[in-house]
Amino acid sequence: ANSARVLARKLALQSLYGWQLNPCPWQDLMLDFDRAEEAPRADRLFFESLVRGVTEHQEALDARLVEWCDRPPAQLDPVEHAALLIGLHELSSHPEVPFRVVISEAVSLARRFGATDGHKFVNAIMDKAARSLRPHEH
């Protein structure tokens, strides 16, 4: 995997976790990136695409999540929610990233930062999302 993008996703997850609890313009999240010690090794443009895409399109992304989830997005664990929003944005807006990479990255974020079995839930939802959003790749 592209390590600069892996780090960008991790930093985006952390920023979007905070953003759910304390909403702000995506430009403010760029400050999170610039303050992160991993920033020099991370892909800043990709981070910007993720946080901007998720914050500007959260309602549309959440509307899709409702189709595949057994609970309203507001009831999701914030780490899992952020991982799913990042994953859905990537499936929709980053066709250059293969869907299997998008899924495995979302799952690994949930496994690393989320609740014990949250990554299984993220995997199941991302699988449904990929079938719907990237049917040509299956």
C-alpha cells in the first residue's frame, strides 16, 4: 500500500473523529494535519480530499450508509463512522484506488482505533458499499 496515503487516512480518521464531536470547516482540519508529527511523510493532498469530501458531503454519504446499516449513522461509534465515511468517499471519488484497497484500509483503521469487533461491522458495510458503488470492479 502507498504509505503516504495510509498515513493520510489515519490522520483523516483522527481529524474526522474530532470533527463529528465538534464540527468545523474542513480548512480547520488542515491545521490538524500540519501539526501532526507524521505530516512530512503523509500525502497532504489526499488528506485534503478526504476531509473536504467527507465534511462537504456528509449528508449524502450518511444517506447511503442508511441503506446498508442496521442503525442510524448518528448511533455509530465515531471511529467506525469516520472510517466508513472515508471509505465511501474513496469508493465514490477516488476510482484510481482499487475497491479492495479501500475496504482493507477502512477495516484496518477500525481495527486499530475502534471498538473490539467494530472492524467486522465496517468490513460488512464496506463490502455492500463496494458492490453498489463499484459494480464494474466485481
